[in-house]
Amino acid sequence: MKHEPIPSDYCEDCNSHLNIPIHLQEVRQAIQKTRNSTPDADGITANWFKRLSNTDLTCITSFFQEVFTTSYIPEEWKHSIIVPIPKPNKDKTKINSYRPIALTSVFSKVFERILIQRITHHLLTEEKIPPSVNGFLPLRDNQLAVYKIHTAISEAHSHKKYFIGISLDIKRAYDTVYIDGLIFKCLQLGITGNITKILHNFLQNRTLQVRWRNSLSGTKPVQKGLPQGSVVSPIFFVCFLADFSETLDVGVEYSIFADDIFIFCAHTSLDHISKKLQNTMENVHKWCNYWKLNISPEKCSIADLSKKKLQSIPRITYAGFPLPWKQTIKYLGINFSKINQNGIILKTIRSKALRKINALKSIAYKNYGPRTKDLINIVNNSICSLFYYSCSITNKFSETQYKAGNTIQTMALRVALGLPKWTPNIVLMKIAGQEVLSEKIKRLAAQFFIRQLANGVYSPIYDQNCKPSIKLIKR
């Protein structure tokens, strides 16, 4: 199938806010947002940028403007050093047991942040990205994506409808993005002119080296895909999936977060759902073939999440392969289930938390271990955060389930503080200076919904059909 050619002038638009001269304030903001991660071969860190004087920043702004005007990307900015990091509990003799971490130029990251800030502003103000595409954009975090799925399931239950969900797995999503197709989609989204030419040059003719221990491999060219560790890659992937809604049949909905795709349909007729989802899967297959993406049917899953009993199991296929049916379906770390939804979520979180508490015990009782303050931070950021992550759902726990969550928190804090089991919870929380887990979940959930109300029409879950007094609250 033939693809549309990219215009040689990239639909030049010099007057667009995307292509105005780079300002000193943009450079300052980009530097402040750049984390002090491990530098690449040049050894320049983000802290080095943050210590520069106004005179130095003015020189860098002029340099960035020259890059922007000429569309010439320095070769060092298109080079990555890949460091393989072993995955936990994996066979280290196999290459698939390593996660590649890319080290790229901090100079490049600062410049990329300037461009991404402009692109993000354009996508949001012009409403170019559908509300169902989440991640890497303001007001569209993982909590919102999970809440929308949970709400859709709850509405199907209340209206006594069938609800079938499909989770799709894109094989090596970032590594297989078709670059020319991506640039064509950017032009369709209104990202035109010199900024698109720069980004196209940035993505082409890239190179990498692999660092293993103290040795570097030879330089290898990268022919396709989005660069690992690049600031622009996440937003570019959002742009690449922006037209995914064209594959959906009428009545079929979806939610996307990065490369996690969840397709679902609710209706009173199971045959109706089966036909709609099958048509959608055929459209998805055509769409993936056209844009050179691959979906692994064996890694996908389909599940019935309604309260109604299925009389027969529908056969939904992708590229001729039947999708495997599961009892639960996982999306963004949350297991959605047909029955006892909150119980399944609590069971999953509790299992993860207990493993982390056991790991905490191995470092908390040693004389040379971390300070108590650091151990409490570990409890908050590694264990209690499992509950906070999905607070828009966990705030609907029953009192019994809340008590189970509070027990997890007190267990972890006793380990961190080295206090005996008979220490009263109220004393334990006072010493640790912590808020009771159930109360914090409710507070974070309230903040989540207030934030959506405050965002008004800019919130992806804003309901235009409701009266002003019940917008969002009804959902």
C-alpha cells in the first residue's frame, strides 16, 4: 500500500507559534525541567546548565536558534550509548533478560524540551489529540485512564449490559515506528514548518554504541523507530497513535496510554458486541499493516467484565488468530475482573506490598542499614504508593478493605521503625509522622476529582450533556 509523500517544504508556516524564534525564557524553563541523569560521552550534566550565567545562557539561546534556523542537527545529538540493565529474576545469559537504558546528550535534551513544549501547547490548544489518548500530556495521567475504564465498566453494570474488553500488545512499539509515516501524521496534526523539518532530521541517520562494563562496541546505524531516552519520543508516539480511533466500529470505545491499548464495547446484545469487536479487529489489522506496526495476538487478551452470564464464548480473531480469553484483564497495572473488582485489586496490591515488606526487612534490621527517615520514605514511595496510584478506584473500597490496607501500612512502618507488634497504631503513626493510609486515599481521590472539576472543559472526562452543578460528579 502506497504512502503519501512528505511535502519538501514541510507545509512551511513561518508565522506559526511553533516556528517563532527561540527565547531565553524557553531555554531557562527547559533547563529547569531537565533531570540530572547520567550524561553521555561528552560528560555534560544538567547541573552544569543550571549553573550558567545569563551571558552564557544567551550564547546557548543563539546556538539553539542557529540549529532551529538551519535545521542542522549535530551528529553528537543523534548518537546514543546503550547500557544493558538486567531485569530482576531473569536469566542473565539471555539477551531478552536485559533492559536497554540510553544515554543521550543533555544539550540535545534541552533543545528537545523547547520543541516539545511548543508541540504540546499546540496539540492541547488546538484539540488535536482525542480524549481517549492518555499519557505524556498535561491533564492526562494514568489515574485518569484507569478511572475512565472503571467508570465504563460500572456504567455497564448499572444498565445491565454485557461488557467485553480487549487488551492489545504492540510488539516493540517504540522500536518499530515508521518515521516518514510519523512525520506525515505530524503534518496532518498541524505541526508544520521548520520545526517538523528539524524533528525529521533528528530522527534520521541515528547511531548507537553499546557499553558493557568498561568497553564500548562499534558504532551501529539505527534504521527505524523512536530513539530510546529521547525527550521527543513519548510525544511522538502519542502523535503516531492519534488517529487510532479511525479503526473503531460504531459503539466501540478505547483508551490508550503510551503503548497500552484497551478496546471495549458495552451492549445488551452479545452478538452485537461480537460483530462490532470483530470488525474493529479487522480494521486494526489493516491500520497496523499500513503504518508498519505489529501486534502479537498471543500476548493480547480478551475478557468479559460484565455481571451477566455468557451463554456462549464469542470468537474474536486478529489476523486469523483467535484472541485468548482470560478471567481478568490487565491495564496499566490494574487487574479488571468480572466479579469482586475491588477484592481483586486489593489482592494484587497486597501481594506486591508483602513482597516489598519482606525485602524491607532485609535492610531495616542491620546496624549499617539506611536511616529511619529513609526507611519511612521507602514505605511511602514503594509500598503505600501502590494504593495511591489508583486512588480514583481504591477510594471505593469497603471499610473492611480499607482496614486491610491500613494493616499493610502499619506492618511496613513497624519494620521501618523497628517497633514491636504490640505498639498501638495511633502511637506508631504519631512516631512515624504519617497519615493513615485510608484517609490519604480519600484525600488524594478528592483532589483528583476537584482537579477535574477545576479543569472544566479541558478535562477529558468533562460531560458536556450534564448540568453545571453535576458535571463530572455524576460520573
